[in-house]
Amino acid sequence: MGLDLDSRILALALARMVSALANSFLVVVLPLYIGQVVELPGFVGTSVALGGVGFTLQPELLIGIVLSLFGFLNSFGQPFTGRWSDRTGKRKAFLLLGLTLVALGSAGYILFQSYLAVLVMRALQGVGAAFTIPMTVAMVNEYSAPDERGSNFGLFNTFRLLGFGIGPLVAGGVVAGGPYEVGALIITGFNAAFLVAVAGAAVSFVLILILVSDPEEASAAAGEDISIRVRNPDGPGLDPVFALGLATVVMALGIAIFAPLANVINARLDQNNFLFAVQFGATVLANVLFQLPLGRLSDRYSRRPFLLGGFVLLLPTTLLQGFVTSSLAMVALRFLQGVAVAAVFAPSLALAGDLAGEGESGSTLSLLTMGFGLGVAFGTLFSGILVGFGFAVPFVAATVAGTAGFYLIYTQVSEPEPDPEGAPTPVD
């Protein structure tokens, strides 16, 4: 089966790669920036009781709040923006608006250095992401033939994750290499990283503006109701797309617990920031290498075996991160975890696209992109809380959640059967 690449999908992928590179700068830089530059509230370091158990309010909790705020606003906004774009058909305009908000938030970090200001800027970026992420995946879905959907989502995610994987490696060097002299200006390493994020959003804006148009089928086909369908309308149990969304939450949670623990992991493994960036990027690198081939295989065979196999690999690779004491072992586990995510993410997006009705790509696929954002938000937040009970606790909790995700896929997710013309028809 060959891949007839749509130039519009390539343009979306390139734009997403650039913006993802810029955003990954912030995922790595913000924890360091908050820990080293931002003035933290006075209650940091105090002990509190939670359910009769005492723990210390550590800086990692405030870092987790900043990172998770982006995910919560991004995720909860996506069903609204996705449905709104279904009704109006104006995906491109929404996408450009979102990129503008992301750029403004990145610029704000340069101007303001209080913890409250950092929260506001990250919130602004979260709202911006809610206008960009559902639009891009909806466009990819609408540009794709049914038998190329997994390949196209694999390609799109490969470019996106390539940017996200390169970003952490470059970010550490940019921060460490500062300050920079530009004429009479002195630019700190952190401000240079924020400027890269602004530039990434600007480049993405130009690519979308010039090369991408609204899909013809994006129309007012979606109804006014933006409620999420939970029950399966064709049988018992959960709606398959809703189950995929829940599984995506726990998958994303398993990879998101790592970032807020940068300082704790560096101290535990006796390593520097660069090694942490390598470990963070290893998961993304594996996604880059495996998204496209696994997506294509899911087109040729079926989606569900890849979803189940991905979760089988995800569970041990997440759990063991809480117990290793070697930097190299952490790199290996993070890489294998990335292979697991690659086996789940592209096939799950393709399966949701198979199940989406005409003109409903934005609202249907937003359940998965929302789930990913929620997983990242919960993962970064809970990581900062749970690490106060012991280093391994966040990883154990994420593994338990991943087991529930495997159960959901196994029991609640079925695939449509292709009709003789190649279009998917839901299984009764």
C-alpha cells in the first residue's frame, strides 16, 4: 500500500513540528525557570496534612500546577472549539487565532517574572492550544482517505514529535549558553528560549496562512449539542470513541509525570540538566521513529492489536522508571515507553476518524486530543503531589491507571468494518 501524500497534510505537519519544538522548549525550560528565577510564594517548604498524612509543599508542586494549567484549559476547551469549527467550517481561522495566543503567552514570560504572571501566561497558551490542536487533527482526518488515515496521522505525529523531541535537547543548550549579546542588548538564556518559542509560533502562523485551506467537507453538519456521548448507541457499554479518550488520558499521564520531577530526578541519578533532557527526549524520539510505520501497519491490518500491544509495553516501562538508579537505564526505559505510545496514539486517532460522521471530525477527534491534554495536566499535577510521598509513588500510580486503560481498550473498543467500497461501516 503506497502513501499518496497530500501537500496540505505535509504543510500542517511542518507547522505543527515548528510549534511543537517551541512548546517543548517551555516544558523543559519552565521548571528550571520557576525553580531558579521566579520568586515563589512563602508557603513553599511548609508541611501540611492531607487525609491524615503529612507531606511537604515542594517547588515541584508549583511547577506541576503551571504545567497542568495549560493542559486543563487546553483540554476542556477542545470540545467547544472543535464543535464550533464543525459548525462554521472555519478551521483555518481558529488555528491562526490559537497560534497568536500561544505567541503572546511566550512573549509574556520575558516581560513578567512573578509566579502569578507565569500562571497567567501559561493559561493564555492553554486557551490558544484549544484553538489549534482540534483543528489540525480534524484537517488531517478530512484530507485523508480511509485506507491512508493511520499513515497520515502517523506522518503528522512524526513531524510533531520530531519538533517536540528536538526542542528539549536544544533548550538545555540555549539556556546554558546565555547570556547572549545582541548589539547593546543582553539576553539571558531563559529569555532566548522564550524568544525561540515566539518565533516557532510565528513560523507556524505563516505556514498555515500560506499553504493550508479549510477542508471542503468542514461545514455546519455538526449539531448544536456539545455534550460528550458516553454510552454506546449501538450496544451495551461505553461509546468506543469515549473509551479511546479515557485510555488516552492514562497513556498521556504515564509520560507526563516525568517533566515536573526534573530537579528530583537529577539529584537521584546524580546527573545534569542535559542528561535529563536526553531522557525526556528519548520518549519523543521513539515516537518519531515508530509513529509512521505503526500507523501504516494499522491501515493494512487493524487498529485494535496495536492499541493493546502498546498498553502491554507501556505498563512495565512506566513502573520501572520509579526504581532505576542509572541514567542510562532511564534513557532506555523512556525510549521503550515512547514505542508504546507510538503503538497507541496514531492508531487511536485513525480509529476515531474511522468512526467520525461527516462534518464531525473536530468534535469527535477532540475527545482524544482532549484526553491527551487532560492526561498531561493530571500527570504533571499529581506528579508534584505524589513525589512528596516517595520518588516511586507517581510511577506506581501511573502504572495502575495504565492497567485501567488496557482494560478499557480490551472490553469497550471495537473497530468498524470496511464496506466493499472501502469506507468504514460501524460494527453492530
